[in-house]
Amino acid sequence: MANAREVNIDGLVGPTHNYAGLSLGNRASMSNAGAVSRPKQAALQGLAKMRLLHHLGVPQGVMAPQQRPDPEVLQRLGFSPEASIADLAIRQPTLVPLVMSASSMWAANAATVTPSADAADNRLHLTPANLSSTAHRSFEHAQTRRTLSAMFTDADHFVVHEALPGALPFADEGAANHGRFTSSHDEQGTHLFVFGRDVDDAAIVGGFPRRQTRLAGQLISQSHQHDPSRVIYARQSGAAIDAGAFHNDVVSVVNENVLFTHDAAFAEPTDLFASLHELGMRVIEVSEADVPLADAISSYLFNSQLVTLPDGSMTLVAPIEVAEMTSTAAYLERSIADAAHPISSAHTLDLRESMRNGGGPACLRLRVVMTEAERAATKGRVLVDTQRLDDLEQWIEQNHRDELSIADLLDPDIEDENRRALDELTQLLDLGSIYPFQR
């Protein structure tokens, strides 16, 4: 893996960012249902995070938002290709928020990624997540695959798989339940697949869904050509899910040789930690006494981005809520002061628009470890520099509304606004025709 670096590919916040409260088990999403959103502010907050990572020397990329509404989805729902949101509002009004969701902004759910060092064919593999556990996100994988295929077209370097079938046994939420351990990004890694249920387990227990299945991880690992001896499966604890950790990245984060986790994250932590210690990995376990689980989830301490800087140190890019909460702020201050702790610095950012819908810094990015040759083979202008970030800021300023209510989703102008914005974006990023309306 010559000159391998981790590229953080962030989902651009789309113009229809709204608070419809569609995500059962995501307490922030549920509690803010019906509130007025601020799409422009949301997109600019996400862009500010990308600027910070780029400034810190962490390679940064962007992933285009999805067309809303998606005419192919409307056709699958029985509407004509010319159907509009107004038609949907008359005939099936409950479907409007589902087909107008901007949830593809959370790129951690876009796919599961295997670097070329870990695949038997020495190619980088990506499998779009089927997201079948939530109705509004179950539509995303087709557009996700088109976008990833436009970015990673070179068959000598990349394989973009089809999503797994959408049936219950195959429920897959992507990288939000996946981690990769390695002594450095240059070296072969060991993959951790975290699941909420086995094939025979109930999909919903205690009122909240167990979204990820073990079988999904097994099938993805097989198709990505992993060495089976370098794969670990671990069950997420039911207590964490019921507390609001709908994905494992709400209560733990992996970076290189470090697992940073709450002590309530896993159902059988002793076995998992023993396996990791045998591999020479470090486990930083935060106790309930230091940070109560409720605080960890509401602040998104573990949904921060733990990244390696060019000097080899690790920094935590956290939401500002971590600094505002007594327990998490105190823990982070102690950790940075401790020379033995792997987190040597931290940065806090205002991502409140995303956080109110239940998505923190880690939700907004897909981690893709790439060699220099793979970065060079990536198509389009999706790996950003300062000029690209400036261009994206101008695009946001011109195309995103200041405010958006659920009622505004019925505005007949919003469809044209979205198409125009996305057409400009594909030209800006040189992605070709990735949207249904461009065909």
C-alpha cells in the first residue's frame, strides 16, 4: 500500500435538508420532527468541517447529494415519470417526507469499504448499503452506486458492488457499523463488523430496531475477498441501541490501532477486547462513571472523527456539544493532558443542523484508505483542494434555502431548484450524468 492515506469523503448536504423525524431509534431525529431546518447553514457547517480536515492535512473528498424527489423511486411507487410532489401530496401525502429526505448527507451509511491491501485481488472494494431498516433511506442505494461508480470507474483499481438484497436478513447500514484495525494505513488491516441481530433474532426489540445483521457483514466480507482470519464480528449491546445508539459509530470509533469506545457499546466486550489485544491494538474504554451513556449519545462524543495527522498524532474532530457537556468536556480535557492517551488534540465544530437530525461528524464522512495510484485514478473533481471548497461554498450560497419547513417540501418550485443545483454540481465536480433527470 505505497503512500496509502485515509481520505474522508463527506456527503454534501442537499437542498432539501429537513426535519421529518423519520428515523426510529435516532432520538435526535425523533425529538426534532417538524422543526424548521436551515439547509444553507447545514451545508456550510458541513463544508467548514471539510475545510478543517483539509487544513489539518487529512485528504478530503466530497460525495454529491441525491436527487429529490428521485423520479425512478416515484415510478417504483406507481407514479408516472412526470409525477411531481404535488401529485404525491394529493394521492399519498405521507410519502412526501420519505421521497424528499436529504439523509444521503450521512456518507458513513453510503457503503462499506475495503482497501486494496485487504482484498485478495488487490483492488479497493465498495458495497453500497441497502439501508433497508428505514423506509426513507431504503431508496438510496441505487443512486449511491451510480455516484460511487462515477468516482471509482477504473476497474484495475476499484470494484463497486451491488447493494445486498433489501430483505430483513441482509439489512446493512454501511460503514457506520464497520471498522478497520491496522498498525498504520499503509499496512494490511483487520475488519470489525458490528451487528445488532442475527438472522433468527427479532428486528425490533424494546421498541427500537436492531438495524445491522451479522449476515450482511459476512456476505460483504466474502465479496470483498477478506482473509477470514482478519475479520471479527461483534454484537452491539441492546442497552446502547435502546438508549439511542442506532449505529455503532454513536458509541465507538476506530482509527488505525485504536478503538475508542464507551463501556456499554458491545454485548460481549471482554471477548472483543481480548481479540484486539492479541493483535496489538489499543482499547480506550470510557466508563459510565466518567461519561454516562446518555451523555455520550446526546453529545456524540464517539461520533467524532478520530483521524491521524501527517505528523502521526491523532486528533478528535468533535461536535461542539462535546465541549458544552460537563462530563464529555472533562473527559476530553483529561485525555489530551495525558501523554499516554492516543488522542493528543481535539477540535470542536458547530454541526448543529446535522446533529439535530442525529448525525455528527463521523456520520457525515465515508473513510476510504487509498494509495497514491488510487487517488490519481479517482474520476471527477471530488478530491478537494482550497479552490474546490471555495467553489462548493459559492454553490451552496446560490442554491440552498435559508429555511425549510415540512410544508415547504410541497412547494412546486423546489423540484426545479433541486435539479438546477445538482446539474451545476455535476459540472463543478465533473461527474457526468449521475442523476435520473440527466439521462
